[in-house]
Amino acid sequence: MEDIAPYSQGDFSAPAIFSCSPRSGGNSDSAAEFFREGVCQAGGRAQVFYLRDYAILPCLGCMRCELDPIGDCFLGARDQSGPLFQALLAAPMLFIAAPIYFYHLPAQFKAWIDRSQSYYQRWEKGDPRLRKLPPRPAIVNLVAGRRRGEKLFEGALLTLKFFLVTFNFTIEEHHAFRGIDATDDLRMHPEAREQLIAAGREAWTSVAVRQAS
């Protein structure tokens, strides 16, 4: 752990859950709650990160990370993105819940994704701390107010796929629900609730098996 995520805080033997909506108490928070409920039903535990609680500065495209001796982004000392990246480095699996805004992810979430550029630069150069990360699963839940749109979730899923590659996560399962907009819409969707609780139970079982092997 120390050489992979030297500044990590918290229990990274458990799944990391990210609720990535700017709205408190909305559908992404409900999805995170349902997934965590499933983990707990299976006898496990999980950390929940509410992205809106963290100050994240956007990438400036300055490429200073490419010139930095260890590849760090200088903005890391000025915001709160560090603990979020530590979770990506150390957690055994991820659950990400986010709404779709204009066919893509919310601005703060996208800002955090863009800030992973410094890690991507290091990964491309063969940084052993990144290259030795074990393969790990990710589960994604997306909700959209729109009921139509053939490619409504496609852009967000592609972005998440390549964002997570740097940290050796693979999206093994995703849930996408349309017509979910008002604060309690997901809570009023029993099928979605059961799917997410079941996903949490299965995720913890998978984590426990891998840790025992």
C-alpha cells in the first residue's frame, strides 16, 4: 500500500463508492446508498465519496506534469483531488454513480477525470507504481432525465472506460436508467433499487473471495 498510495487515508480494503452528482440527496446518492446497502447485506463495508464535497480545480492543459521529475500535477497541492485519486490507486473495486447532463457527465466529475492526465502520462512512461496495480472491477450507474436518445449514455461510458484504464479498472457491469430526473425518481423505481442492491452484494462477495485467495 505505501508504495502504491503513500498518502491514502481510510479503509481501502473495501469498495470505493463515488456519488458524482452536484445535487445532494438526489438519484446518484440513492444509487450509492443502494449499492452500499447490498455490500452491507453481504457482510461487508464500503467507503462513500461525495464528489461535490471536494474542491477540484480543472486541468489547465499546461503539460507541467510531463516535465515534473515525478510527474505530479502542481494543482494537487491547491485542491482536494488527492484523496480521490488515492482511492483509485488503492480500492479493490469501484462503484460510480452519476447523472447525465447534455449527453455527458457533470462538470465537476469531468474536471476530476481531466486531472488524471498526470497519472496517464506516468502510466504511458511505464511508472511501476501504476503498471503493477492489480486488475480490478468497476460498476457504473448512470441516470438521465431524457427518455429518448439512442446514444444517451454512450459518450459517458467511453469516457469512464478510458479514464479507469490508467488505474487498471475495467467496467464489468453498468446500469443505465432513463426518465430519472426528480430527486426521488430512483427511489420510486423498485427494479433499479433491487438491481443495485444485488450488485452490491455480488461485489462484496467477489472482493472477499479475491482477498481470501
